[in-house]
Amino acid sequence: MIKRFDTVEGQYIEKIYGQDRLAYAHTDTSDLYDLVEWAERGGYPGSVILFYDLSNGKVYKPFRKKKNVAYTDPVYADGQYWFLQGDYGKGKVTLYRYLPGETPEAVTAFGTDEVKLYNLRIVGSEVHVLSQNGETAECCYPEHFTMTLTPHQTVELIEDGKVYLEEWVEEGWDTENDRATDKYKYYHKVVVKDMDGNTVSEEVGALYRSPDGTWWIS
């Protein structure tokens, strides 16, 4: 049997890890940095974040569409849903905490001139707001820190005062001829750092978050 939500708009919905009740969709872009480029062309038309309730078929729209406003992907943590709203018209990025059918609660806000919008996102399972641009990761909530990374590292998780990075490694590549050699290997490493950027541990492995929110190293 195929079920139908109470509002059908042809949006592709995606899983929110760590829970089974809600899925989500964006009506347009989810990268807040796009607001900067749109501003140079007269402004962004605006987008909406939608939450789809798999328990009762309802669709929740926390905010109406507004010019120069966009949203990041939501995360689930501490029994609630979290997302960022970027309002380039007001020059503000707001972190919201949300439960289905209730009014979103503004937890904190940043000026668009105070944070780096490029790849600005929420990192779980403990809620951290972080931006990563090339070899620099900068966290602006709940504490502020900046960390230098290698070109192949990405912050995946911040938990218990530790920053978990995934780094891809390529060995045995013939750069002169631009091809793999007989000794070619491609794999990932999990690198754990403290908040000061000191490496705590490093091992071969890839980070994977299962649908129930549990993190695994494969």
C-alpha cells in the first residue's frame, strides 16, 4: 500500500538520522553561502524547510517562504530537531530548536559578518555549529575554536570534547603519468583531535552513521 502525506508538492524527502518519525525536504538550496552570490544578483527568492511526519502523514512548515532566507539540513539531538536559518536581508544566522507542530525556538544567533557561511552546518551528535573551508574548521557554537586541517580532512563529529575527522588517503598514484600503479591504495583514516587541535589518535577506518544515529568505524 502506498501512503500519501496531507500535502503533496513533489519534493524529494530525506532521512534525519537518529530517529524514525520525521523526514525533511528543502524547496531549494540548503547552502547558506549561496545567499552571498544571490545578493550580487539582486537577492535570493527564498526557500522553505519542510518536515514530513511518517507517523501520521502530516507535513510541517515552521516558516513561510521569505526573500533572502535559506535553511541548512536539520539534525536530531537530545530528543529535538535543530536547523539553521540564514536571513541575508537581516544579516543574521539563527540556530533553531524544533518539535513537530510547535513554534521553533531560537537558541542563538550570529551576524553574517561574524561567521563563515561556506559549509556552515550543524555537526552532531552533540549540537555544534561549524564551518569548514579548505584547511580551516571554525566552530561558533556552543564554544568557539578554530582548527587547522590537512586538505583531505573533514570534521564529521564533535563529542565529549573531541573532534572526529575523516581523512581520505591515496597511495601509489603516478602523478607524472596521471594513473594508478600496481601499489595503488585508496582508504580512509579516522583522526581524533582535542579542541586545541592536538592529535589524540589516528587509525585506518571510515566513519559511518547508521539510521538509528549510532556511529560506526568500518
